[in-house]
Amino acid sequence: MSKDNIAINAIRFLGVDAINKANSGHPGIVLGAAPMSYALFKEEIKLNPKNWKWFDRDRFILSAGHGSGLLYSLYHLIGFDISIDDLKNFRQIGNTPGHPEYGYTEGVETTSGPLGQGISNAVGMAIAESHLGAKFNKPNYNIFDHYTYVLCGDGDLQEGVALEAVSLAGHLGLGKLIVLFDSNDVQLDGPTNMATSEDIAAKFKAMNWDYHLVEDGNDIKAVHNAIKKAKSCTTKPSLIEVKTIIGEGVSYEGTAKTHGAPVGEAERANAAKYFKWDYKPFEVPQEAYDMFNNSIVSRGEKLNKEHDELLKNYKKDYPQDYELLQQYLENKPILDFDKYQKLITKPVDATRNVSGIVLNELQKEYPFIIGGSADLTGSTKAKGADGNYMPDHLLGRNINYGVREHAMAAINNGIALHGGLKVFGGAFFVFSDYCKPSIRLSALMKLPSIYVFTHDTVAVGEDGPTHQPIEQLTGLRSIPHLNVLRPADANETIASWKLAIESVNTPHVLVLTRQNVTNLEGTNLEGVKRGAYVVSKENSKLDGILLAAGSEVELAVNAQKVLLSEGIDVRVVSMPSHYLFEKQSTKYQEEVLPNVKTLAIEAGSSMSWYKYTKNVFGLDTFGVSAPGSVAMNHYGFNTEEVVKRFKQIK
């Protein structure tokens, strides 16, 4: 057996053994895709396991995340912090979870469980590499010069988010994005021809991708040649379709049965005979470790040292650029709240407009902020600076995502994962539904991605119920580790941006109005930081509380005045963030919301408010087509109705 085959089979059988031991997993891709993975890593990949967060490393994304057994086996052999015991503990609580999880297992670049997400994240990583390279590279100083490699399967390319992302990648000409497509014509339910009959080559070529075909997935020379050809195409991303046999080596190879169930001891023996692998489960010959160490590891260490030396000389020759580079890598913007307050000159304005003013100023201060909107910058006011990011203007910081909300969110996660840039994306709030899977992954991966969602209630108006969010606030508030902020006015909007832009490991959702709101006297930064606070105190005795968020805070303040004129003394509490309020001490929570008659008010689903009071004035039906003020009044979101409902509480 050749040394290459020893190394390939070590990947295969460590993966199969881990899956058998767990009695759970996906052996088909492990057996079929090990050779192409080995070819990529042995010949091309640039990474240093001893310094795996080196910023100029190549990124490898296992988009087909169910093949984690392949990834963990490969990374164990390379020398990442994944032991044989970790492999034996596959899919249990520990270092090798069922799908790759960013921040959990060393070397994993993204959480790639849901299909389509990994390849979409990779598009963001490639955007980040090209933008940073355009910013910092000088003649003979390629500070940023790395590739983003993806291993995907048929399922990845059927997901809508992937189609959105690869379409944009082709448009942007991301020449350092290379996708290896494990094309085995099988998916979980059976042959792919049950679900699709498209011409992958024609499809990708039509989207401005470079395309290559490798007819035999075991031919590692052919795989490597295809990668070299892909690297020579600098103006297009590349898809390398590699024909493989799913579950190769077992008696039922090439069938869906190999996709998602352990092969068991008998079939493991069949595969071992087929591949001439004469080793016990979890036994690896030293030759395999030596192969990886002598190729991938030694090359990575050498390239890392060369890059370190390059940086030293870069610092001498370009000291100002080097200093700026450190700011990008540290990525720690600070928003001066008092300074930004002075930018707001209108006493009455929509919070989306205030947000736009804040974002524009932030981008002047911090050139590492990048982003854009899903074809809605005129409405969301969430637009990047310095022109449009395009192949002929890589320094542009406005990404035109087009009408691709889901890809926007997934791509932005990739930009955040890459490092060096702070990223935001904008859309109408109702279309957060299209972003939701990626928002969840932002929270799961603890990424400081920023989502700017405008047109937050039925006050959207004439566009009607399809564009008027109802349940979206409750849905997003239910996601763990996601800070959803619905500011009441300009002060709270500035405060929300401060929290979002300074965040290190928490994604933020800013939910903003289309309609004008008054900048209230009692709103402040410290209150927003605590999630909820008294924005307008009771006069003397506390007869109750009006609890609200967003534009309904102003409504509560107006109702407070009417109630006081009738001898009913209430306080108004603004709760821009359920997430932050839940992090406060019980003492603080009880000070803000003591056990008195309380009415919560929000022009959206009532569900998220019942934790704080049994009395909720919400909106649990879809909206209507009418001017915004008419729609709000139609559902009773006016002073008179709030006063009436509070007085009705027993």
C-alpha cells in the first residue's frame, strides 16, 4: 500500500470507527470523500496546527457538516487538539460533537450543521480576504493571501441559501473561493435524481463560476490538478465536481443506506478487506502520522514563519499601515454616546433615520466596518461606506447583497468568522424570517454580527400584512444569546448601536421604526444597557406601570399624562431588550417592575410579555393595508385605548 493510501485509509477508518463506537453518524461521506480531502490538505492547504488562528491561514469549511467524522479524523492526524479518546467519544458531550461547532473544537472554522450554511459562510470569508488584501497588501507584501476551501455535497447545493450565496460569489468574482463538490448522486432519501435533474456544470458556469470535473474521486493526482487549475483562475470562484462512491467499500456502497447510519463491525471488516486495511479499530500506523506531519504540518510551520518575517518587514516599511492593521485585527470600536447625541438635531424622527446617521458616522471613524442591505439601503439606511464592493473596487464597504436576505445573513457570519472586520446587514423586519436560520447560528457561534431591521410594526402602512411584522419579535427574543433591541427613540437607538458595535461575542438585532417618534426626555444609555428602566417616573404614589418598547413607549408616556389627570399615578418603563433585563439582578428587576398593576404595550405578538405581567396589549392578528397611522389606530394603539385598558385591570 502506498503512503498516500495509508494516510487516506487512516482518515476513513478513524471516521468509521468513531461512528461505530457512537452508534450514530454519517459514514458514507467519510469513506467516499477522504481521498479528495487528503489531496487538498497534503498538497495545498496552508495552516499551522500549532498556531491555528494565524490570520493568513487558508480556511477549510466542511459545509457537509454531517461528515464531521471525516473532519475530526483528519484534524486528529494533522495534530489538532483532538485525541483518539475524543474520537472514541464522538457525538457525546465533549470535544467531537455530531456536527462541527465553531469555538468548541480546535480547527473548526464554522458551525456547519444546517446544509447550505457552510458554503455561504465561505463566501463571506472570501469577501473578507479580498477586501483586507486590497486594503493592506503592498508590492512584495501580500499580508492577506489565502484561499477559502469548501467541501460540500448534493444536499448543500439544493439549499436555497447556497444558491443565493454562490450567485453573489460569481457576481463578485471571488477567485480565491474553491469548492470541492462530493458528487455521489445520493442523498438521504435515495438517488438525487428523485429530487433534481439539473446540469450542475451549466448552472455554475451561468453564475460566472469556473468549473472542473474529476471523474474518479480516488485519483488524488486528478483532484490536485483540478485544484491547481482552479487557483489559476483569479477572476471567478471555482467548483470542482468530484465523482465519488458514497460508502465506498461496504457491501451496499453507492446507496442511501450508507448516508446516515453506522456500518457496524461486519461491514467495517468488508471495507477493511476492500481497502487492504489490516488495523484494529482506532489503530493508526505511525506512517500515517508521519505523512501528515511531513507535508501539511511542516509546510504550515514554514509558511507561518515566513509570514511572521514578512510582517516584521512590513512594520518597518509601512508603519502606519501596520498600526492600522492591528486596529483591524483587534476590532474594538468604541461609540462615544455624548458625541453621537450631538449628531441628532431633530426632536422627532424615525429610529431608522437616526440609525443611518449613527452608522454613517461610525464608518467614518472605523474603516473596518463593512456591510449593506438586501436591496433596501434607501429604506433601511443601512449602507456601507466608500462605494460598492465589486471586483474592480475591492475597497468598497457597501455590499450589494441583492434580494438575498438569507445569504446576506450567512455571508455576514462568514465575514465575522474570518476576523478583521465588523459586519452589519439590513432588511425589513418582516423579512428577518428569511434570515432566521443564520441569525440562530450567529447566536450559537457567539458572533458579533449586527442586524438592522426596519419597518417594525403595522405602522409600515400601505404595503399591508405581508410586510407588517407581528410574531417576529417574539421569535427572535426566544433565541438564546441574541440581543434583540427595539429602541424607543434617538437616545435609545444610539445606545443600541453602542452595544452592538462594541460587542465581542453577542449578535445584536436592532428593530427600528419607519414612522417618526419623539426623542423622550427620560431615555438614556445606562437604562438601555440594563434592558429595561423607568423612563418616566410616577408623580408620588405608584398606582401601576405602563411597560412598553419601541414606538409604544411614547404612546405610554402620553397615556401616563392622561391617567395622572384622572388621579391615577403610573410610571412608564421602557424595555428595549428582554435579553439584557434578564441578566440583571433580581433586586434591580423588582425595583423597575414591582408587583403592581402593570400593562405591557407592544404592536406585535403579546407572547413575550407574559413573563412580566398577565395584562398585555399586543397584536395577535395579521395587519391591514392602510396608512401607518390608520393601521395603528385601527388596532387601538392610541392614547385613549391604552388609558381604557389600564383602567380595566382589576
